[in-house]
Amino acid sequence: MTDIKVLLFDVGGVLLTNGWDRQSRTRACDDFGLDWEEFRDRHDLVAADFETGRLTIDQYLQRTVFYRERPYRPEEFIAFMQSMSQALPGSLELLAALAATGRYLLATLNNESRELNEYRIETFGLRDRFSLFLSSCYLGVSKPEKEIFKMAIDLTQYRPEHCVFIDDRPLNLECAELEGIHPVHFQSPAELQKSLGALGATV
């Protein structure tokens, strides 16, 4: 039986909706009357800096939306971005059950811009469940780069074979496995509980 000590969770697509993903950005263009092609090009140019903390949300919006006059304020757009975050059914409940055991170090390992990351932490009570937030906006590196998984190993101070990484994207899981971390593909809370149980991580 594997001796699991650390559970590393992606947030978007596992615990919550993906937040500011392509679907949300498409809806924003529809709701706010933005040209999708123009917005997409501008977003793609600055997305990496936004997710790794080199651009604030105000700077991001200045480059993608408010480079010209708009009939709405940045605060309205930010409120829309925040509204795209919703809890996925059953995921937070399973997280709470795992936290209640006291047997695991729980940490996030996610790609997220600073302001949206902190909104999600606060709004969904993630600070009550996680001991560590290994977010791209704090680490300055994002998945699937190998450096973020090495940082996770260094910062948790556990060997990779004692760590599990839970994500909904196969590429991220493949890269975590290359660093010796156990990958678990998230499909549903029930399937996640089964997969963790197979590794010896039980509720």
C-alpha cells in the first residue's frame, strides 16, 4: 500500500468551475459586446503574465478590454469574471471529508491569476481546507512546466512517491508523473474517492 502524505489539488475543473477559461471569455465577449477575435489575440499575448503574477487584473483588463472607451466600468467586468466561479457538485464536500481526517497535507497546485485566485480562496472557504496554496500567480511558473511540480515537492518537503496530484487535464498529470508524483485524473468526486482509496488515501 502506498504511503500517501500529500494531496495536491487542481482547483478549476476539480473543485470549482474553470473560472476565466475560454468558455467564460466567450460569454464575456457576448455579454459586453467585445469582438472575439480581437479579444482572443490580446488575451493570448498577456495570459501567461496574468497567470504567473506579472500582471495585475487591472493591467490585464487595460490591455485586453479597456484600451479604448467602453460603456461599462472595469469593476463591472471584474464582477462578471468572479461570477464565472462556481462550486462543482460534491467536490468541496469530499475535500472537507479528506481535511477532517487530519492525515494529509492538502495543497492546491493550480494555474490562476492572483486576484481571481484570492477571490476563489475567500469565497469558497478554501483556506479552511488547504494548508498551502501552490498557485502559478505566487510561484511565477505554471502547469505543465516541470518546475512547478519540483517546487511542489520542495515546498511540501515530502518525497514525490508520497504525493498525489489530482487534475482534470491529462497533460498536467503526465508531467507530474514524470517527476514521480502519483497522478489521478479527476472525472467525478465518486471516481476520485475510488482512485484515492486505491492508493491508500481514504476518507
